[in-house]
Amino acid sequence: MISWLAVRGRYVKNLPRVVSLKQTVERTASSATLKVVSALAGGNLLATVIAIIGSLVQARFVSPSDLGYLRSFSIITGYTVFLNLGLFESLHRLYPYYIGKGQRSLALTHAEIGQAWNVAMSLVLSGIFVAFAISSMILGNWHAMLAWLVQAVAIAVIFYGGYLNATFRSGHDFKTIAKGSVISGAASFLTLPLFIAWPYVALILRSSLGSLVNLIYLHIRRPLHLQWRFNWKEWYALVRQGLPIFIASYGATSLWSALEATVVLRYLGTLALGLWTMSFMLFQAAKMLPDAINAVYFPRINETFGRSESIAELWQLTRGPMLLGLFGMLLIVILSWMCLPIVIPILMPKYVASIPAMDIMLLILPITALELPYAFLVAQGRIVQQNFIVYGSMGCFLLLALAATHLGLGLRGVVSASVMGQFVEVLLIHGYLYLTRKPRQKCQRDQTSDPSTPA
């Protein structure tokens, strides 16, 4: 009886914590935000299914070498994203921040400059790639010509499409993004019959048509219809604020994938790059789900911090979705590990060699779910910490990747190095937030914490 009472006493003692967790999950499940996430995730889920079907059809007819050849052209596109110079970050951060502060006119002023710069960069860089395409056509290399045209479309999607996505912030707007994902998937799906007769041409169309249609749809349904206005002084102020933040986000996204593809191409060749690309395509399709959660909560984190300056409120906002996303992604990883060895040899026999890389790459999914608190650092303006976390983890990845290639570990070694690097990034994020936690609600912000203060 005494032992039972002791156990019972511990249970009762811990009951408030259990109830608190239960209440957190219930609040998350019943919140309007979750409904927005569900709508966006539902659209992304349908787009994911369409993308996976398309990838399976593509894999039946396109060899890893051809896929790797096309992917090699996109490496340079990943590096040119740096010419955004932080305008994405300024807009992503300042637009919802000033909306939360009630300063709508100032928010729209930043949006106008962001629109002008990204449209200009889309036209200039796409024009350069079109010139490369014409040069390749003159030389009789139509494979290269089509590949350069794909990059021209990709540049427009990255720059102007990135600007458009930064201006979508309400529940209705996020539903528009979800619809755009479905429309994009449907447009790509229409190219599948072409793989039977013209596999390379179909690969080109599938790589660009869906993104182009989605870009046009988002342009038509854009929430902001702004005048064309550009001012160098205002542009410089935005770049000065956004570039330090952008350097970190650029390193974590475009630069990371470009470096990984470069390492694969340089040390393992075009065939390995094709296998990596197919793995990356399937991974990106599955990653739409955690990205849907992050896409909704990132601007809400900035807006909440702009209103309350409370880190505790940010944890309250994100803890439930982050845990639900983590368990959901782990479930997807386990199911994928069970299915891939059965499905790939039947549906994608040319890419059987990519199964180990796919298995390893899927581990990034739960890691992505745990990256949500990174937005806390962005909202606080912890620029030095962001760059330390991103480039410190990237340095770990590059060292491990180069070591893997020299040890003869092949594609699995490079992908494993990437996963380890991103895991280090999550450890650094949560470790920093834990070490700098404060008992009071208000966070003592440093000089860079106010988005209106230049870094």
C-alpha cells in the first residue's frame, strides 16, 4: 500500500504537467492557425502525391546520366540567388513586423522596393540565361539550349516568386498558395505522356512548366497591387538590414544544396549527380509537409514578437505544432524505409542505386520539423548567432563530405555528411535558445533585435 501510494503520489505530482501538455495539444488542434496549416498542408499533400507520381513516370524513361546533366546547369542558379542581397529577408521579416506594429504604410513601402528589385533581377538574370540558350542553339547543342531555358524560368520563380510568397500572410492567402501548388502539380502532370516519345523534352517541360504556371497564378492572385517605384536610398537601407540575415538563410538553403551538388558532381560524376537528384526530388516532395507548417508560423512568429517581444509567447505558439510535426515526420520516415526497397525496383529500376541515399536523406524530415525555433533568432535579430549556426554546421558538412569522398564512401557518404551537418544546426539552435533562456517574459533585446535598426 505504501509503495502504491508513493507511485500514486508521483503520478498526481506530475499530473499538472500531463494536463498542460494535453491542453497544449488541444489548443493547437482547435486553433485557427492549425486550420490554415491543414489547408496548406492538404494542398501540399495533393501536390506531393502528384509530384511523386510524376517522378515515378519520369524515372521510367529518363536515365540518371541525363537527369544529372540537367541538374548540373542548375548549380549555377543556386549560386546566383545571392544577388537577392537580402531583399527576401527584409520583406519576410519587416512586412509582417510592421503590420503587427500597425504601421501598414511603412510595410507597403518596403514591399514596393522588394517588388522592383526582384522583378529587375528576374529580367536581367533570365535574359542572361536566354542568351546562353541562344548561343548553345547556334552551336547545335540543343540539350544545353533547353537546359539553359529551364534556368531562365527558375530564376523568375526564385526571385519574383519569392517576393510574391513573402506578401502572402493571411489565412486566405495561404489557401491561395495551396491552390497554386495543386495547379502547379496538375500542369506538370500533363507533361507525363511526353516521356514515352521524347523523354528529355518531357524532362525539360516538367522541370519548368509547373513552376511557371504557379508563378502566373500567384501573380494574378497576389494580395498586393503596388505601384512601380524604386529608390536607391530605401533599397540600400533594406539591403543593409536584410543582407546579414540573408547570408545565413542563403547558406542554409540555396548555397547548401548547391555545394552538395557541386561536391557530388566534382568527385562522383554526372551519374551520381543524377542519382542524388532523384533522391532530392522525392525528398523535396515529402518535405512539403513540414515546410507547410514553417511557412505559416514563420511570419506569425515575427508578428507575435513585434507585438509582445515575448520569447515565452513564441514557445507557446510553436511548441505544439513542432512536436506534432516531429512525430508525423518520423512516421513518414519509417513508412518510407519499409516501402522504398519494394517500390523502387518495380517502379524506378534505373534508380535502384539511389535507395541508400534516399533512406539517409529522409532523416532530414524530422530535423526540419525541429528547425522552427530558428525563426526566434530571426525575430530577435540575432544575426551573428544565425550565421554562426548556419556556417558552423555547413563547415561540419563540408569537412565530413570531403572526408567521405576521399574514403571512398560515395554518394551515401556525402548525403550522410549533409544530414549530420543539418542535425548539428538543430543542436546549435536549441542549445543557444536553452543557454540564453530568461525567467522573465520580456526578452532583453540587443541592438540588432529591432528590425528597423540596421545590422
